[in-house]
Amino acid sequence: MDTDAIERLLTLMNEGGLTELVYEKDDFKVKLSRRQDSGGGNTLVMPSSGAVPAPVAAPAAAAPVAPSAPAEEEGLEFFRSPMVGTFYARPNPDSDNFVRPGDEVSGETVVCILEAMKVFNEIQAEMNGEIVACLVQDGEAVEFDQPLFKIRTR
């Protein structure tokens, strides 16, 4: 086992606020995931190695994930974050938002940008419908699978 590589991966997880990371190179494969333990801290879990979990400090910038409420009306879907990152509703500070409530979107419509590790990723709606609400603020840190928009699908 390459402990130096694991230490570098742990640093990457902490700096990026990641909750799970899978790394594979040649015959070396490791899956690291973070879960909340009953004491309020984080625990590193390495299921593929059988190693004893080691405590890991929580990233300072991690935001709590709001519980997702069920859609109140039929035809409403939550568009969820495909990754951990910083949510941007517009391409730059001088521009309008990509989408606003009432806007129609198609699968290819860019609805936001998510910045992860200094990479800006344009995120597409991947569904057709009308934006009902934006559930996060511009510049807010978001978690994987966190609801970002409420969309009335067509």
C-alpha cells in the first residue's frame, strides 16, 4: 500500500471538500469516503482495503446539506447538483442569471456553473420544463445531490 499516495489523496479530499474519492492507477486502487459519526466528527472509511477507519478533520468551508423536501405538486422535479462545488447563477458578475423562475429550459440549457477545484463546469438542465424556483444563492457552496432548482417538467 502506498501511504504517501493515500496522504496526498486525503489532502485533496480535505482541500476540495470532497465526501468521496476513488483513485485507480495500475494495480493500486483505493476508495475513500467520509461519513458523519455519532460524535459529530468525520470518519474516513476505506471499504476496499479493510483498514481500520481513521479520524479526518472536517473541511472548514463545508456547508450543511439542507434536507430535501418532496415535491409538493405533481410534475415538479428537483434538479440536483451533480458534484460538490461553488454554485454560480451567472457566467460573470456583470451578466444576468442563466435562468430565472418562469424560464423554459430544455435538456441542453445551461442553468448554472459549478466550480470545483478551480475548474468551472457549465451544468445543463438535462430535463425539459419551467424553472419554478432557484433553491441556492449565487456563490453558495453546494454538496453532491443537493437540490438546486425546482422544475415543472413537461
